[in-house]
Amino acid sequence: MKALFDVLAPEEPDFALASAIDPDRLPAHIAIIMDGNGRWAKRRNLPRVAGHKAGIDPVRITVETCARLGLRALTLYAFSVENWKRPRGEVDMLWRLLRLYLRAELPDMSRNDIRFNAIGRIEALPDFVRGELEETVRATAANRGLELNLAINYGGRAELVDAVKALIEDSRRRDIVIDEEAIASRLYTAGTPDPDLLIRTSGEMRVSNFLLWQIAYSELYVTDTLWPDFSRTDLLRAILDYQKRHRRFGGWGDAAPIESDVALLEVIPTR
């Protein structure tokens, strides 16, 4: 986390926010649904592609901040399996913007020890997009800092279908115990801890088919900020909000257990 203070001046508001963060309680993995590019452009009477282009800077800022904080993983929802329904021109422009982003950011990824990964049905992407993704994965494979996962042509249900198919195929070759671990090990994110914090921009209260298995116990943070306006300040506020949560994972957490069934019966009202 010390690396973040290297780029913050004491008089900046972000310096105070960063100072309030407990470095021992940082989320290991943050996932973000980057929503609101189209609405951002519409409010400015601009074409939707202008919103997608404006959304590149928040990606750069968010990746750098997470790397400087020392987080283990960041997963960004860039393109869903449902997004193919959009106009062809918009989709084609998204691919061109992705290629430009990867080429522009590769030097910084290498310098900041960021390991890039693409998750989703990558094989269905246009050849030039798939090639650019694969090249970035290869170029950063030896890095050991932040793991940056870009969810592209991704769907949570599709991921579960692919995991079950892999499980069935593997079971034909050897005996397999079918349990949660078996499924988790065949997800696109196998080997990466589940997200501690899921952030959604634009104020929409839904998870949009994103990491359905992995976010079972994630803390959710929704902001009305549209993605092109998402800043380092917004990210730090989300982390501070996360650190106020008391995570129980279905248990009692720090609550004192009831000592016996008799004690339990005493607190249950009777008619």
C-alpha cells in the first residue's frame, strides 16, 4: 500500500482517504461491473462510442490504484455474452478500443508487475482481438503482482456450463468426486480467490450474470457514478465502505454462541 502514497500529495483528498484505509483488511480481490458508458454519452449528446472511449481512463486509474494498494486480483466486466445484441458498428468499435488499450497499457503492466488474463469464451472473438489478448497474456505471464482479469464475451451461466462440460469430460478419463471444489477448479477464475468486494457503477441494483458462483459471499457496493466518471476517490471510498462490513460467511462471526439447547428454548416465545 505504500506505493499508493508515492503518487499522492498530503493536500489531496485521496491522501486522507488512503490514510483511513486499514492495510491489514484490504480486499484480496475486487470485481467491478463497469456500467454507464452509454448513459454518460447520452447525457452529453454524444454517440455511445464516446462513452466507451471515455471509460478507458477509469480502467487505467483503477488498475494502477489496485496494483499500488497491493491487491492480489482485479476483475473487470468488459463485454458480456449478451452484448453481441448491440449494433454491429458499436461492437466493432469496442474491439478496436480494446486493441488500442492493450497496446498502450502493456508497458505499464510490465513496469507495475501486473499479470493480465482474459476470461470468457475467448475462442468466439474475432481473430485480431483474440490474438491481441493472447499476446498480452504471454507478455505478462511472468509477472507476480496484481492479477488483472478482463471478462470478455463472458457470462456467469456460460461459465458454469463450461465448467460442468469440463467436469463431465474429465470424469470419462478418471474417477472424480463431484463437489464444490471440483466445480470451482474448472471455472475461468480457477486459482484466483473469490472477490471480496463487488463494485457496480451507474446505480443499477443487479449483478448482470457476472461471476455468479464466485460472488456468493462478496460484499456489494453500488454507486450512482457512471463508469467514465469513476475515479480513484470512488475506488477508495468503496474500499473504506467494505472495511466497515462485518463478514460472517453464513456463520455467527464474533457473536457469542448460545451455550445450550435449554438456553435457546428460553429465548423462544411460547403461546
